[in-house]
Amino acid sequence: GAVGVFCAVGGVQPQSETVWRQANKYKVPRIAFVNKMDRTGADFERTVKQMRERLRALAVPVQIPWGREENFKGMVDLVRMRLLTFDEASLGAKMVAGDIPEELAPAAKKAREALLEAVAESDEALLNAYLDEGDLSVEALQAGIRKATVNGILVPVLCGTSLHNQGVQPLLDAVVDFLPSPVDVPAVKGRHPKTEEELERTTGDFEPLCALAFKVATDPFVGKLIFMRVYSGELKKGANVFNPRTQKRDRLMRLIRLHANQREEVDTLFSGEIGAIAGIKGVGTGDTLCAEQKPIVLERIVFPEPVVSMA
């Protein structure tokens, strides 16, 4: 899944269109975050309209802003129909939920109806429930938004100003609530290194191991770090893994779980997780690590040719 970050002043910019097309190509489910709501010239409605027109995305707000530009104070959560504000004393770290002010109530009601209609149209069972009762429960609405987002039908839109830490917590909650977990996405496809036969690996700890190295970084304390995404099986400390490109077996000495600028050493990286391996030689970006008895090669990351080169 991905979070598309848009500027409330600049709207949909050319680089946003390029990235959006790429996400369409790889069928990546998305949510959108309209940032910089506190800047002069910020316009939430215009940005959502541009998303629909330029990106041809069914962008549906799940929040509407309270105030704009220098008067931006918070947002209305349309799923639970509550006002969210952020405590300035704690630099936005403390989120406060309250009642929707009277002047915002008509706009919130209208926006919620648009959200209900968009979600109901994406699912027949929800449509019937909506027509019968005229509303949906919080749980049903949330599940409906998630299903439509994972299927690439809807793009939920949130707002805030990340500089002042307003709207960041609801955005992180939305990542958990609406974007797919590793179990929700289709099985990864690869090929047999010798026979070229197409193979699949479903996400599960008891499946044969299959992991992709997607980045190599140098850490001043640990040395060379290989960032891995585990698609199936488990990476276990002390276990042997096979690299089909080099036809070599390597032993995993150190496994690290990364938290921004902090590192935590672990014994196992489970299926669907992202982590790093330290102290392993001969593994580069795009390499697959797998079980030797059940080899598989995943699609390599192809980098475009540089436009300018220098010696």
C-alpha cells in the first residue's frame, strides 16, 4: 500500500501524476494525505477535485478540515463523526476527540453522505444495508472502506499539517485500518532459476522461504546492511539461505528489525515483515534469498538508465 502526499496549496503536481501512474501499473492500493493545510492558499476541496480530474481516482474524503490557512484547527472524522484537535502544548502529540461544532455540522453531514454512497456502491451487501437503514455502523463502514481501498476502487483522503504534527496520528491509524496487510495482497510470482517455470509463494510462516533484497545501505556501527522483504517462510538467525544468482549458500548471522533511526536485533523475521541482514557477503539489490530445495527467483528491481553520467 502507499500514502500519496499532496500539497493543499499546489494540489496535484506533475511528479504526483507520474508516481500515481506507476502505482496504477503495479496495482498498489492507496490513501491520500492533503498536507500543509495551515499554509496561505490551502484548499482541501480543490485538491480533492484535482485528484478526481487529473488522476482519475475516486478520491473520497474520510475527513474534512476545520478551518483553513492560519485558522486551521483540526479535522472532522467522518467515519466516527467526531472532531479531532491537537494539543499545542505537546506539539500535537496529544490528540483530543470532541463534538462537531454547529457551523461544521451541515458540511460534515453532506461529506459523510457522499462517503456512505461511495462505499455502498462498491459492495452489494453494504448497498442493501444502506438502502434499508439509511446509514452504516462504524464497523461496517470501516470494513467497506478497507475492502474498496484494497481492491483499488476508492482512495480515502485525509488532511492535516505534518509540520505541526496535526493529523499524523489519524493518518497512521488509516494506514492500519484501510491499507492491505501482507495477507490481503495476491501471492508473489517468481520463476524457477533453471527451468524458468512460473512459481507462486503465498504469505505464510510455514511456506518455503522467499525474500527479496530491495536496498543495500552502509551503517557506521553495523557495516553493510541488506534490507529484506520476506514474502513467505521465515528468516532465522543461524539458518542457511540460498542465493540463486550466485548459486551460493550463506549463513544468517545477524537479523535486525528497523525502527526509523533505531535498530533491534531479532532471532526471526516472519512472513510479510521487512528487516535487515548484517554480515552477509555477495548479496545485492534485487537478489532473492530462498530455500535451496525449493529455489525461486523474484522479479529484479530494474533501474532506469541514468540521463547523465560522470566519471
